[in-house]
Amino acid sequence: MSGTLWVSDTRQTGPMKRVALLGATGSIGRQTIEIVEAHPGLELCAAASGSSSLDDIDAPLKQVGGDLTELLERAQPDVVLNAVVGFAGIHATLWALEHGVDLALANKESLVAAGDLALAAQERGGGGILPVDSEHSALYQCLQGTSPDQVASLVLTGSGGPFRGRTRDELTSVAPEEALAHPTWSMGPKITVDSSTLANKGLELIEAHFLFGLPYAQIEVVIQPTSIVHSLVRFRDGAALAHVGYPDMRVPISYALTFPERAPTPVPPLDFTSLTLQFEAPDVETFPMLRLAREAGERGGTAPCVFNAANEVAVAAFLEGRLPFLAIADVVAEALARTEDAHARDLDDLLEADRSARALADERLAVA
């Protein structure tokens, strides 16, 4: 497998970069608009949302719902910032890669579910990927100027979410409002619940595998509760490089949109004299979603797609009060156990794997 982010950037830089923003009304979308408006070299050429109004967004092309690829065909952007939530972002991801358009990727689920197809599309079309997730942006930045043979492992960090340190007994009756109270980041409801179960870190683990082309055995996860250290790279000589900064998504968004430059942002510099950095191992017994994600990634094929689909169904049910918090992992585990290993030859195969996994999750919910 070729690691797409190891190669040097060869994009042409011009006087104005046209940005198509998908998921414009979410947390990432709003911060992206702030970055674009503050940078003279960026222009918002298109904006899309799933269902929310775009009346307050200034863009020549706007779309609520519908086929995102049709919007992209009309907009002809230089970069697509894909901040769509969940599997729904897959079509835009593949479109950008197939059409040689740079992809600022905040929709990790599309790469998790369609990693092999996405890499094949990138090889055909030549679209570049710049990660917007803070952890993968951190890894990308730490890897600049090096090559795969110099790297011992990647270290993804996570806050541990709002329930870090609790036992399973203490999680039996937690409410959605508690899961949505993230200690360090302000995010949408789905990703915030994923953070509370450690599913988000599992999705990031699979995403890192596809982005950087390293085997799962060389990708670690550690908990760093203050979210100051966004990720680290261990090198073969024993050294490690860390990316540090306050938890503010405007930094990775700006980096993805202005790379290879580093445009100024309003994020304050770190006060190193006030920092105490704590690291700990993730509790995969209490929070088994991280373990399930690693197992799905190592199985390969459509297993990551199944993990993602079942998780999306289970999280939605939890937020609606139809599923206990701890049962989220049960729904995902059962879907994985009932799915045979298979490889998606094309997008139709992947869509069928996603549909089947959602059906299995719904069956489990019916008896929950």
C-alpha cells in the first residue's frame, strides 16, 4: 500500500484558491468560513449542508441536501473541504480524488469505510489529501521532510472523553447530555458521542492506516486528557516529534487550506509554563469500541465499513434515547460478528456492505 501523504506537494499555487465547503453549517464548517473570510488568498465558491439553511452564508453556489457531486461539478473548486458527517460524505471524497482536486478531509468516515477505493481513486485521478482532523494534521506536519523507513510508529492522542476514569458500572445509566459534554473540544453530537465511547479514536486509527500506509501494529493510541499534544511520531533512532497547541480546530483547518504556507490564525500561543502533560493507556475493557475498530481494521475489506455503519446506527439510537450507552459497542460487535469478510470491488459493493451492516444493527436494536 502506498502512503499518499508521504509524497511532496506539487500543487500549483495561484492568486486565489477556490474552496467548496461541504457540511457548512456544522462546527468545522463555521470555523472554515472564518478562516476563508480572514485569508485574502481563499474564496468560498460553494457551500452545502444536509438540511440546515445556508441563508447567512455568502457563496455563489449553495445547496441544501441533494447530490453533492453535482454541486462540485458546477463549482469546479481547487479544494474540497469535506466536513459532512458520516458515510454520507463518501461520494464527495471519491469525486475529489477522481478529479484531481485537493481534498481537505474532515469526514474520516468516508476514508474508513472506503479506504482501498479512495486510494485507488487517488491513484487514477491524482487528487491530494490534506487531513483536517487535528490528530492526522499533527502527524502530517510531524512527518514533513521524512520518509516511511525512518518511522517507528505513529501515536494518536485522545482526550479520553467525558467518561475517562469511570467504570462500566458507572456508565450503565449515562444520558446523552452527559456524553455530549466533551471536556476539551466543541464538536457536533455524533463525533462527541464517538469520543465518549472511544469509537472516534478507533475511526482515526483506521484513517491513519490509510493516510500514511503503515500497518496497524505501528499505530498506537494514548490518552492525553488536556488535548494539548495532538499526536506524535516515533522515529527509528528513538526520538519522537510531537505537535502541540491549544485544542482549536482553526489551526488544522487553516493548515489544510493554505498548505504549504502557514497562515496566521487568532489562536493564542501556548503558555508552556502552565502546562503539565499527562499520558495514560486507553481503557479498552471499559470502552471496547477502540479494540473493535482495531480488529475491524486488521480484518480489512469491508469490515471497517461495517464498523462505521453499525456505529452510526447505534449512536443515533443512543441520542434518541432508544439504546443504553454501553450497548453501542454491543450493536457494533454483533454486526461485525455476523458479517463475513469481503472486499468491495467498487462503490456499489461498498454501498451494499453499508446497507447490510445498518440492517444488522437495526435488527439488534429491535431486541435491545
